[in-house]
Amino acid sequence: MADVTDLVLGMDIGGTNSRAIVADLTGRILGRGIGGGGNPVSRGIGPAMAEIRTALEGALAGLDGQPVDRTQLRGNVIGAAGFGAMPAHEALTGVWAELGLPGTPVVAGDVEVAFASGTDALNGSVLIAGTGSVAAAIVDGKQDLVADGFGWLLGDHGSGFWVGREAIRRALAQRRDEGDPLGAEVAVFLTGQRHVDRNALIAAAHALEPVRLSELAGVVVAAADAGSAEALAILETAAEELSQTLAAVRDAGDQSVVGLGGGLLGTPRLHQLVVERIADRWPGSAVRHTGSGVGGAAWLAARALGVELPDGLHAALTRP
């Protein structure tokens, strides 16, 4: 049985922020920390490590003025993308040593952490749709087959970027429904005017940093909820694209659990559209939405200790 004085550290490093928690094996959170984006590819190694250190220091400071006893840390998992290069690993190991943390940092793929945040199962699939989109098979708790996740230029079908780009294309269509509100909402986002001016929309779209087109996904979701047939059609096609991505890593007849994650799949309408397609393709499969990524990392760290863990630990750590 687990020693409840043992502690684990979980961390979820993203492009926007980096979060860390320290917890005991009852699920009690002893420390939380947050820093800015820690992806070493998008931020650069130096700035990324500074933000990761900020998050770690916050978690180690503990809650209510009670610092974490670092000697009791028995395991860790760092969920992150962008750590494929050796210099990033070396830099993270350096931060680890400077903070006096035992052992070495254990980096796991972000899809493994996302899956673990939604279920304690060892096998299944995960589909994530936020700014980008990716699907992966999870076998014995580890990432196996992966589909898409190529970025906005090469793929990310059904993602926030994809939805935003489709919204602009429909707004620019020669025979669009003038009574549908989507075109005007896209125009407002891009130009500040409700009038759909073809040249102005094209110029504004190209002037944006490409990834910012994903912000239009929120416009599409809101328009669909308000009754836009054009917006609903985009979301239905996005759901089909996402289910096709999932099918690339999931066999017909597979009844293992499916984890759904990402901000776009957190919207009720697209979530339901994807769930319906999963039910059609893989009847009998349970669907779980991902929870706290940093909690998922802490759960993986606890599971890796190889001791019997108490019931309810996964739920306690991954509660949003």
C-alpha cells in the first residue's frame, strides 16, 4: 500500500501557461504553481525554462505558508510538447538540480497526460481539438499510433484554426446566404464592420498571425448556437474530420475508452456532434472528457511508483 507521506509532482507545460502541483497519495494538493508558456520551441529554451521554474517554485512554496518537503518527493511527470531536442531536456534537468529536487524530470507526451486526465484506463484513444488537433492510441499508458497534429499549415483538420479558416471561406463565397449571420460576424471580427467586403476580409485575414484564425472558432460556435445554418454546417464537417482523424488510430469494433480534450471539443455543440459519430463508429465505447492536465501528470507519477493506490486518487487529482 502507498505511504501517504510520499509526494508526487505533476506538471503540464503548454504554449500559453505552465502549471505544477505537488500532491500526496490521498489526492490532497499541497502546492500549486503557475508560469507563462513553457514550450521551448515556440518560446525559446531560456524564456521557457524561466516560466517552468516559476511554476515549480510556486508549487514547492506550498499552500498556507507550508513549504513542500522536497525530500518526500518520490515521483514526477512533466507533460509537455517541444522537448524532443536534447538541449531542452538538458536545460530542464538543470532547473531540476538548481531547485534541489530529487531524481530527474520525467517528460511525457502531452497526449498521454491528456488521456490520463480523463480516465485511469491504460488503453484507449484520445482526440484533442483546440487551436490544433491530434488523435493518438494509448497502449499500456503510453502513446502509440498518432494521427494529424501536423500544425495549421499541413493539417489540424477540424481544429480551431480549421474552423476559423472555413468561416472566412464561407463568408467570401459568391453565393452565400445573405440572411445567415455568420458572414457579418466574421466581418466584424476581421474588420470591425458588419459589411462583407471581399478585398477587406482577404487583406485582414492575411494580416493576422495565422494561428489567430483559431479565435474565429468561438465566433462560429456562438453563431451556430444562435441559429446560423452556415456555422452549424462548419461544425458538422469539423466533427466528421475529427472522427476521421480518430479512426486513423482506432480499429473498427474497438470498445476501449475515448478521451476528448481541448477547448474546441469542450464546447457543448461540437462535443455532442463528435460523441454522436463515436457512438456510430464504435458503439459501446465510453467517452470521457479530459480533466486537469496537471492532475493527469500527477496521476501518471503516482501510478509509476508501482504501489497500490487508494480508490478515488485519480478523481481527486484530475478534478478540474
